[in-house]
Amino acid sequence: MNNKGLFMAVHVIQSYPSNNLNRGEDGSPKSCIFGGVRRSRVSSQCIKRNARLAMYDVISENDENGMGIRTKTMPAIIAALLGNWAESAENVTWTDDETEKQKYHEAAKEFDIRDVSHALTAVGMQIDAKKNHTLKSVYCTNMKQCVAFAKAMLEIGSKRAGEDKDGNLKLNPYDTKTELQALDDALDSSISLDIMMFGRMQAGRPIHNVEACIQVGHEFSTHRAEEEFDYFTAVDDTKNMLKEQGSAHLDTQEFTSATMYRYSSMDLRAMYQAMKKNGSDMNLAMLAKEWVRAFTLAAPTGKQNSFAATTLPVYVFVEFRNDAPVSFANAFEKAVEDGTDGYEGASVKAFEERVRRSDAIGWLHAPVARFLVSEQASSLQDCTQPNFNALLDHVEETVKDAVSGMEKERS
């Protein structure tokens, strides 16, 4: 296998009955125009969040850095750690040395959330002191990283320089060469797998950016999809007892229904390098397999209590390439029309026709491997698997083979 690069693309076709899986600020189902036709849409952020949460257990159990935390309350988390250490030396758990425990215990007494905000501001984060010292934007971290940052603060020492006339804490700046580097190193330590997968951006200090190894497209309907309105009422159960008529509440909610196409790609070489750099314990082949499972099966949760649109995919196609990942979204640039096979059958046919045409033109090198599972009739018989578990096993074996080649290169 040529391991110059290796990209895994996952393509899924799935139908949803009446639903509002991912709504905009006005409560309407999200949509887009493609091929001059309005389509139903589910945002990539929604897809990634549901897939990430579906992988929580497998990542937490197989990687010591645990799952990432996306939060604005990072100052409060770190302040709570410092408060816990200040309460008792026994709460300092990263060392067994009693002298070290006591040292950090005493040092922690000099810190509170204001000191934490000062330290985080030094590394480029914007703090809203009027809102309980929360970050102005969500930051991707984890508990081990928060512990490392708190420990770095203790090792540097308090930056307090008294109080001003209004009683506000005055703080000295951090030294840019040594102290700031220690804080930077803490934020670059123990990066979680899901942060490597989906990336991290910090505009205030780009050195803390993490390049994403997974790209996810916005899911969209393969055909024209219009929004509809559900008129509903809520009945007051006591009105019958009082011999009254009428409803307690009247309203409408928008919904849509569609056969959808979704796509993601994983840069396996970049993921391998990121995992090695950060000392991740998880096996990349297992990670790739579990990503395919989560991306395929993790459904959005929006308005599910109202619509229960909990369907399963009808078609899953996984492709490995050495040169570049390929989305086949353009298979649906011309909106699919329903026929005797409905939108599902017509969508599968349109997708596979696009795959064959792309192969014939030869835009890229031939794929390394392809695997598919489908409830609809497929014309790509050479890569069809008997069931979803067989497809997942082939994904794992393909990546395992690729990792073996990457490890030989490293040695």
C-alpha cells in the first residue's frame, strides 16, 4: 500500500420522515439551495456533536486523556481545582511526595478565580469578568489540561501586587519568555482525541490551534424538499370536568421530510501523527472503525420528542484513497426525482452512477479500497459487504495495514 497519504471517506444515504432535526434561530428546519433547488439540511456542527457524543465511552475507555470538554467555564474549573488543593494537601494527587503535596497545598491558598482569569488572559483568552469570569467564546480543553494549567500557575507563583483604591486585585504581568511558555505548554499538553479529530481554534493565540483531522459536510436532501406546518393544540384535562370547551394552547411548528446524503473524511496520516505527538493510547484502526460507526448511526436529536424520526441509514459507502478524499455530493446537483423505487432507490442509483463516471474520467488515482452495505440494489458488487459489521471489520483491517506501514516508516 502506498502510504504517502491515506484518506477515509464515509458516504451515507438515509431517509427521515416528518422531522425538525436541526433548526435555525427562527425554529425552522435548516435548508440550502443546491442545483437551483431548495433542499433540507443538517449542519456539520450538529452531525459532529452527535457523533462525538456517541464516541464518548469508547474514547474515554481507550485513551487516558479522556474526552474533551467544550466550555466557557474553564476559569471556574481551574479555580475549583486550586480551591480543592488549598483545602487539603491530600487532594494534590499527581505526586506521592508528602513535601511536594504540602508545597502545592500552601501555594494554592494564594489563588482564586481572578488569578486564573489573569493567567488565561496572558495566553490569549478573552474573559468576561462581569459574567463570573467566563470565557467569551467556547474553548476545547479537558480535565488533564486544566490540571496542568493550574499546576503551572502554582509553579510560577502568585502574580498579585496588592489592591487598588476600589479593592480590585492588582496583578503583575507574566514574563513572556519563561512563565508564558510554561502556561502555553500546559495548554498544549494532554490533547484529547476528539480535539485532534475536530480541531481547536483560538484566535487570540494561534499557537494553541489544533488542525482538524476530520472534515464533515453539511447533510442535505438529494431532492427538492419543502417545509410544511403542523397545527397543534394542547388540551386542558380539567375542562371536561368543568364542562368547558376549547384548547388551552394553539400553535404551529415547521417540519420537513427527506432522503439525505451526508459525507465525512478523515486524514488518517495526520491523525496518526497527531496521536503519536500527543501520546495517545488508542489504536487508530479502532478509532477509524468507531468513527464510521458513530457517523453512520448517531442521529440528530432536535424535536425527536415531537416527531420520533429515528430511522436507520439505507446505504453506507466507505472509500480509502492515497491522494485526496472525494465527496460525491454532485451526484445530487440535479435533484433526484422519485420513481418506483422512491427517493432512496433513485438516490443510490444517482450516487453509484457518479462514482462510475468519476472512475472512468480518472481524476485521481484508483482508490485503495472500497466497502459498501446497502438495503437497496447496488451495481458496485465488487465492494458490497453482507452486513454493517463486516464493513466495519474491513475498515479496521485496512487502517491496521496502513498503520503498520506508517510505523515501518518511523523506524
